[in-house]
Amino acid sequence: TKNYDYLIVGAGPFGMIFAHEAAKRGKRSLVVEKRPYIGGNTHTHTEHGITVHDFGAHIFHTDNKEVWDYIRKFAEFNGYQNQVVANYKGTLYNLPFNMNTFYQMWGTKTPDEAHAKIEEQKQIALKDLGDRQPRNLEEQAISLIGTDIYNKLIKGYTEKQWGRKATELPAFIIKRLPVRFIYDNNYFNHRYQGIPVGGYTQIFENMVAESNGLVDVLTDTDFFDYKETLLSEFPRVLYTGMIDQFFDYKFGELEYRSLRFEHEVIDSNNYQGNAVINYTDSETPYTRVMEWKHLDGLADEGKTIITKEYPQEWDRSKEAYYPVNNDKNTQIYKAYATEARKSHPEIIFGGRLGKYRYFDMDQVFNDAFNTVRQEFGIDQEFNFAHD
Ligand code: FAD
């Protein structure tokens, strides 16, 4: 019965930022969220004093100062830097590929030695290829980095991620393989990085709390149970669910990869000594094991919580995580996006499911700012962090 200005479907980062910023401009929103909590895939909860990320490790990293200053208005960040270790059949390597990895792989100690080794490996692969282009992911990866790193650190992991042999995967999945000729295990190349102390969910709770009562959230509420009524009652809608589902899959179904997470509480102070360990062989059924306390630098006596991440085929009964951006899906997405503009100009389709794109959190924040700019006629120069 309240006079809402916006219906927002999905209480993930995109929806919550929009609701918060609309409230600052005096607009009232109703957010419907099908899950029992807000925060979308960034949702975290606390157990045994440890912050657990429910949908895989979320490390905030960005070069965008506006986004970095903005998010820190809603939570304090620690100085966590992601440093991933790979376990290949019991031998450990540092990631991403850097001087530590090359030393562990070949015993090379200087950048020149490492360069020469990679060049030597690449030349063998390029000779095998002759003049033709790499036809699949395996050929592509070997031509970029050689066989040793490919076989031990890329092949098994990638095949598990995609559920297909590397020789059956398209070459375009790997465009470049960044290598660093310095001893530096920092996974991300971004200036700002960290984890919110106490988790991500508080960020979105604080956005609601700081909205002058203009944001109402209904959890456990699936938009599709009330679609027609909601659309007829709300003048303007922000939809962050799956775009193909909105149109009842009339142009076909967009494909995703899914994941299954297995959480375990373990009676140990320190189970694996690192937040993330990747299992890069093809036999281990999971791709990574997270030990959450290391994201917070906690060393509490007693318990620890780990999560194993298993890739799996997606179907409509499972969570959709990674879009499969091949030609077929790109065409299908374009058909939906065109239809959306034509038949529903009153609806903004946003976020990773509404746009069928993999977005890191900072990209979602930036995209949400741009949507707010557009919706409220705000200048490009306007800085949301200083508002
Ligand atoms: P979401 O967070 O997915 O929110 C959409 C919300 O809409 C969900 O809560 C959903 O339940 C709801 N919804 C959907 N349909 C309906 C409906 N019909 N009715 C009601 N509600 C509905 N990013 C990083 O920056 N760093 C990382 O380290 C990182 N790690 C990641 C690891 C994994 C395994 C995954 C999958 C993603 C990771 N990301 C990471 C990306 C991050 O999760 C996204 O950027 C972010 O969640 C996108 O926000 P969103 O609002 O677009 O979508």
C-alpha cells in the first residue's frame, strides 16, 4: 500500500546499491529476494567466530578509487592479499605464474633463465603447430606457455571447471596467460584489495539501514510467483534475475556452469595454512579448498572451517554461476536484450544475471553507479563515494 517508486528484483550488490542511491534521492523501493537473505552471491555468515563466504571466496580487488572509497563507507576492510597455492599430485606451486612458480617448476633463479625456459617450451609447441592457429584450448595454452606449466597447473583444473577435455574446449577461453618475472604471489594486479572485517552481508544491511526508511526488503519472495501483479503495480522496475527466465525462455535457454560447495567444521587450529589451495590435477574432484579463517588472519585455537568447491553441470534446479559466453549464447542474449528494450522500456535489466556477464564485484558497483547516473540524470563527474 505504500507508494513505491521502484520494484527491485534481487537483493544482490546491484539491486542494493540502486535501492540505497534511489533512497538518497528521496525514492522509495521494494526489494524482492528469493533467498532467505540479502547480499546475493557475496553473502557471508559467521560460524565459530569465522566468516564463511557461502558462494565461494570473494576477494574485493579494484583499481577504481570511487568504488573502493564507496564500499569502505559500509564496512572496514582488512589488508588481505590473495596468494593462491596450487597442489598438483602432492607438489606445491605458487600462483599466479611468477618467479616462485618457475623456480619450483624448473629451478630457474633469474628472470633471464625463466624467460629462456618458457621460450624453449613455447618453440617446441609452435613448431608442432606449424602455420595453423591453435584449434582448441590445449593448443592455445601450450603455444602461450609450454607443456610443463600447462600439464601441471592448467589442464586438470580447466577440464574440471568446464566439465570437458581441454582438446574439446574452444581456444578463445584463454586469450592470454599473464606471467610475471618477479617473485610476487599477489593474485590480483589491482591497487586496492581486501576483505570486509565481519563479512560482506553487513555492507548491504548498512545500505538498507542508511536509507531513511525508504527501502523495504522482502526475502523468501520469488518475483515469478507474483510477476503479473508486480509488473502492473510498479511504474519502474530494476530486474537483476536471469533475463531468459523473465521472458519465459522464449528465445532459448542461456547456459551456465554451476558449483557445489561442501562446508566442513574441523577440529584443528590451522588445516591447510592458506586461504585458497587449488587442486590442479584431474583426479581430485574439487577444484579448490578454502580455509576461511585465513582471509581474516585469525589464529583462534580450536576450530576451523573449510569449503571444497566442486564444479558441476548447470540445470534450472541449480545455482547459475558462470555464463558460458560462446557464440550461441551471445546470440540468444542479444535477442533477449533487444526484446527487453522493445517490449519493456520501463524495466532496467542489470547485474550479472540480467546482463548475462561475469562481473567482479567492483564492476557491478561501477555498473550500478552508471545506472543510477542515467536514471537520475547525474553528471558523469559525480563521485558516489563523496556523496
Ligand atoms: P547476485 O549477487 O547474483 O544477486 C542477484 C540476486 O537476485 C540474488 O540474491 C538472487 O537470489 C536474486 N534473484 C534472482 N532471481 C530472482 C527472482 N526471480 N526473484 C527474487 N530474487 C531473485 N567478485 C569479486 O570481485 N571477487 C571475487 O573474488 C569473486 N569471487 C567469486 C567467486 C564465485 C564462485 C562466483 C560465482 C562469483 C565471484 N565473484 C567475485 C563475483 C560476484 O559474486 C558478483 O560480482 C556479484 O555477486 C554480482 O552481483 P549481482 O547483484 O549482479 O548478482
